[in-house]
Amino acid sequence: MNEYRNTPSVLAQLADAPWRTSTRSQTSNCVEVAPLSPGPAAVALRDSKDRGGAVLLFNRSGWLGFISGAKNGQFDLD
């Protein structure tokens, strides 16, 4: 994950982003993901319960690393 400042271009991308929630989500403990148009950030991630809150921005390699870590249990709390 990289840090991106709240520049007008990033904020505009987030406002127009096609947010989606997994079809497997059945509770309120979900995240939403949105692909972003070409730029430094490729994917945005946010809490579906707090859509106006913090957003994590990933470049392509950071996103692929996050997905790999999640699949391998790297972020499990147990």
C-alpha cells in the first residue's frame, strides 16, 4: 500500500469509483473494492459500514500482495 495525498485527482477518482461488495458478503462485516482509472493508485478499499471514512489505496503490485497475504492467512487474527 502506498500513501497518496488527498489531491483533487484522487478525490475525483474516489467519487466516481465503481464500488462493489463481494457476492459472498452476508453480514455487515464487509469491505468494498473499486478499480481506479490509470494513475498511481490502481485499487481502492473501504469499510462498507463507513463509506465516508478512510480509504486504502493500493498500486497494482501492492494489491496483488495484499490478496496473496489474505489468501494465505497472513492477516488472520487467530
